[in-house]
Amino acid sequence: QAQLVESGGGLVQPGGSLRLSCAAIGFTEDIYAIAWFRQAPGKEREGVSCISSRDGNTYFADSVKGRFTISRDPAKNTVYLQMNGLNPEDTAVYYCAADDTWDRCRRGYRGSYDPNPYEYDYWGQGTQVTVSS
């Protein structure tokens, strides 16, 4: 059974760093896009970043650009979200999502990276990130 398993969340002080991992397990079809979303209490789920396995292109929301990076290790079927310079506004549950549409990452970019979460077929269980002193 295909599943996405996230890890790496936790409590960090403002200005600190965390690295989230998303392991893709049991997929039989090609996955071309793995994205990170986040959802804070009372807010809509928003896209944070996406990486395309087809061309290696990466995309970032304006709110995290320059602070977050995304990478993948094909041998481990794992995508990483490195988060630096964290601030309290980054507090949320972070989810990874996957899709087998070849240009799903690019479709989320319309002048800025703002994907539609309903276009993703697979979701992880989420991991809590709390930024607080």
C-alpha cells in the first residue's frame, strides 16, 4: 500500500532550523511531484514547496523563499525540507503530498507558488512544527 511517512518536526526557537523528511513507500507508479504543505490552526492549507522528479525543478512560496530548501534522495525515495530562519509564523502541521502528474509542481506556479492541495492524490499524516521561545 502506497504511503508517505513524514518525520522531523518538533519545537524550535525563533531563528532555529529543522529538517523534515518524507519517505515514499510502496508506490508502484511513477511519482513526479512531491510537495510540502502546511496548515496552521484556523487557516487554510497552503503550499510551501515542491520538487519535480522529472526535471529537478523546485518551487517555493514567497513566505519561505530564501529560508527553506527542498531536496530529494532517489535511492531512499525520500524528500527533505530544510527549514532555516524559522519564525513563529512558520508554526503549523506540515504535510507532504505526492502526485503522478508529470508537471504537477509547475502547475502550482502562477506568478508565485500557490498550488491547489486538492490536486494531490497522496498525503502523509503530518508532522507538527512549533516555533516558540
